[in-house]
Amino acid sequence: STILYNDSFLRREQGKVDMEDRGYQFGDGIYEALRVYNGKMFLLDLHMKRLNRSARELRLSLPYDTNHLAENLDRLIRENQIDYGYVYFQITRGAIARKHRFPEQKIDCVLTGSVEAASKDEDLHADGIKVSLLDDIRWLRCDIKTLNLLGNVLANQEAFEQGSDDAILHRDGVVTEGTTCNAFIVKDGVLITHPADHFILNGITRIFVLELAERLGIPVEERTYTTEELRNADEAFITSTGVRVTPVIRIDDQSVGDGKPGLITLRLLRAFNLDVE
Ligand code: PDD
């Protein structure tokens, strides 16, 4: 396959990482993952806006602007003949002898990108999933989409070992988000999700689902909610680029609502699916 390496297109085997790349040593970099539907990147502008924000927060300068990046990613999609699938790209601060502080001299950041074919509905679980409720042990800037994902990785693995599909995380009883997704509940007809602050990643799918809810006239509250509220919710679901809107029907050994995907959840999923047709 063809990959993007800075401003060049290489064969996958030619994409090599320097052993002193700060992304490799410190996780000092940012990324985005987005979905391709019918040969087009979905919600591209929102992803690029978030990328620029992540870069600003880490004082990392991109090698070129996001319009040019979008052109390169488009070419990557065409060269690999992807109609449906994923685009992943990341930018690290670059390679230099290891020292925590930013390099004094200017070094080039390293941008790499790849695509992966996936059928239109791959990774969807419309019948619902089981999640584990786990401690959120991550740092306090979860709003930045950085390469540092160990807190997410460990929780995701623990959930898997418990027989769950993912984990929903909480800080001292306040639900934040999933390990790779945002978390929503429905109570008495109201859609509730954690506000977009430093404790969660403001998912592009989250933003889109909130817009769908408004379009459908579903009342929304962006506020924190507790694990207790999650357990007693009428409905729960997660959102991400990969899973779109996925009902949560079990939390540890307890069912959510009547143990079936909720009506509002399914309305949102249907509305979402219409938009990616
Ligand atoms: N993960 N929260 C976390 C911690 C995430 O890692 C993700 C996405 C989301 C949802 O964001 P979006 O709707 O923009 O996909 C929320 C991506 C898919 C990943 O790491 O592969």
C-alpha cells in the first residue's frame, strides 16, 4: 500500500521511524482518525479544526496547512483505491537527542498517514454492546488528541479481559467517556453527555450527534452525570468515528433499561446512517 510521509508518497515498507523521534520516545505528537464513505472523508473540516487545536495546545507546528494535508489525504485514498474505510494520520514533534524540554533549534516534525479499507458498516454494533465501568486514570488534558494513550489502552485491555467490548470511565463516580469513544445516556427523554472540557476528547461524532439531536428535537443537556445515573439510565450509547452510534445494553453485570437498544439511540443511529448513505 501507499502511505503519506511528510509531503511524499511512499510504499508502506519505506515508512521508517527514527529511534529518537519524540513521538516514539515521549508520545509527543497528535493524531486524527477519520472515516471514508464513498471515497470522501466524512466531517473532514471538523477533524482538521480539531487537529489545529491539538497542535496549538502542544505548541507543535504543522509541516503544512490543513488544506494541503486534505489534498494529500485525498490522493492517498485514491492511490489506495479506498471507497470505504479509515484514514489515520499523526504528527510528532520530530527527532532529536532525547531531552524532555522542546528542542531549542528548529527541527522538522514528522507527519505520517495511512488508509485502511473497511466496509461501510464495519465496526458497527447496532444490537448493542457490553461495557465495563472503570476508573479514569488518564491525565487532565484529555481534550487534546495526543499519541499518549496508555490510560486508554490499559482500560480497553482490562475491559476486553472482563468480556466487555469497551470501558466507560469515571473519575470519582463522575462518568467521563469511553476509552475510544464518547458516552451518552438518555433519562426521561433527555439526552445527557459530559461537557466538552479538559476531561474528555470532544469527539467529532459527539458534535455531529448533538447536531442530529437538535435536528430531531431531542432535548440535550451537556452536563456531568454519575455512575449511578448511568446505571439507572433508560438508554446509554457510545459514539466514535468507528462505531457511529452504538447502544450500550449491559454495564458490567447489569442491563441498561430493558436490556435492548433504546428508542432515542436508534433514532439517532438511523438519522446518522441517512447522512452517510
Ligand atoms: N478515538 N474519546 C476518545 C478517548 C477517543 O479516543 C475517541 C476517538 C473519541 C471519539 O472521537 P471521534 O468521534 O472524533 O472519533 C472520544 C479514535 C477513533 C481512535 O483513537 O482511533
